[in-house]
Amino acid sequence: MIEAINDCFHTELARDDSVLVMGEDVGRSGGVFRATAGLQERFGVDRCVDTPLAEAGMLGAAVGLCMAGWRPICEMQYDAFAYPCLDQLITHVGRYHWRTGGGMEFPLVVRMPYGGGVRAPELHDDSPEAYYVHTPGIKVAIPSTPADAKGLLAAAIREVKEKIGLCEVCFNLTDETRCRICQDPRRDEALICVVEEPSDVIPMERTHEYHGVYHVLGGALSPIDGIDPEDLKIAELFVRVADPGSAVDVREVVLATNPTTTGEATALHIAEELRARAPAVKVTRLASGLPVGSDLEYADEVTLGKAFAGRRAV
Ligand SMILES: [Zn+2]
């Protein structure tokens, strides 16, 4: 069993640079059961990390690592040692995907042994998997053979990454062919909000003001960095908006690229092209204004100038 798990770790860390193992004694000593033997020598201290005796800190750090694009595997020495990190597991790992409107994934694997006839003292023999089974957003796998252990562990480590792709309509992140927003019949398909990145969809959704659909460009135009229109999903936007064969009669395109040099250049390019290709479609840009709760005294002159130009009747 231990050889199968150790072999799986070696294979998965070699296969994907973003996979790392963290836990108490996993590095220098290779784990209390030797499941992580040889990993630190082979992959270094950054990918096989000895943590302090602090399970809550370990899982909390792993949540942050997930947000930064890593795929951590947390090794608990025994299942019952995981009680201090139940909050992170139940409240964060299991729910943040939904709390971020599907914008973030938590490809976290927690491996914890229990039973096995070790006859360890109290605090070593609990088998609280029933709690985890009832936790939304968490999957539980309990292997009983070496082959199951290796296969299930590898599947858990790989799962989220291989499942996530881009929505075929709007290029938002999704684990289906169309994202949940594009599938929602209550959304107004004739209103398209153009954003740079999938993460920009989240703040727009949080406003609860917007009920249209999105188009995610995958970045902003930046010739100096070699990012040209063909590197972004701009041609696909023109097909959605201006193709006479398109299933939807688009009414308005809201340009919500960032108020930066590259974001403004991207908005300008798209606006000019759309004016030529689809003159009947209204093209708008998010207004620039003063942050809520701030003072005029602290506003920069560009923001204040734009806020003045964009003033409206009250
Ligand atoms: Zn979509």
C-alpha cells in the first residue's frame, strides 16, 4: 500500500510542476509511514514541505496556494489530527468555488490514514469520514487495495485541472461545454459585457446589477508585449455580435476592460471595429467615477475629470 502511494506521489509530482506535498515530517524523514520517501531529495524543499505541528495553518496555507495556482496535497499523519482544520476544509475548501461564482477552483487533496491495525493511542484511531461525506464540495475516497489507493490518489490530484476548460460561447472558465451563466435562461443574451479575464466576471456578478452575458477576451491588447488582436478572443466577439447568421440579435456591447492603458486601447479597438461591422449595435463603456466613500480632495485629476465629464442629472 505504502509503495503504491509513494509511487503515485513520485509520478504526479514529476508530471505536473504545480503539484506539491506538505505536512508534518513529510520532507526530511519521508513521512511517518514513509509515504513521501524520496520526494524532498528529488523535487526540493519547495515541493515537499515540512510544516509545523499546526494542521489548521497547513490547510489554511494550502487554500492560499490553490488561489495562487498550486495543487497542494496535505498529508495528515492520522485522520483524527485533522479536527483543527475542519473549518478550513468545510468553510473554505468546500465552498469557495461557489462563493466566487465559479471563478476559483480548489484543487486540494487531503490524504489521511486511519485504522490499518496500527493500534495507536487515543487521537489516532478515529474514522470521521462520515463528517466529510456530508460536507458540500468535498469528495471522499477510501481505498482498500494498493491499486485503488494509487488510482484514486492520482485521479484526485488530476481531477480539477483536466476538467476545467473554456465556455464555448463566452470563454469563461467552466467544467461543461457552456458556463453556468450562458446556460441560465434568465440572462439577457442580447446584452454582452466584454471583460479581460474570467476573474473579472466575479466583481461584475457581485454587483447584482448586470443580467446580461459575458465575453472573456483572455487579456488586453499590448503590442509592446506582443499581444495583438489575434491573440485574444476578439474575432470570436465579432462573430457573436456581427455575424448575420448568429442566433442572437445583440442589442448592446458593454466594454468593461480595465481603465488602464492596455484596457482602454482594447476597448477603443473593439468599439471602432464594431461601429464598422455592426452599426446598429449600441457600444458602451463602463463609466469612470469617484470611488464610493472617498473625498474629492484625494481624487486624482484624471478620475475627477472623467467623473465631471460623465456627470448626469439627479
Ligand atoms: Zn459562457
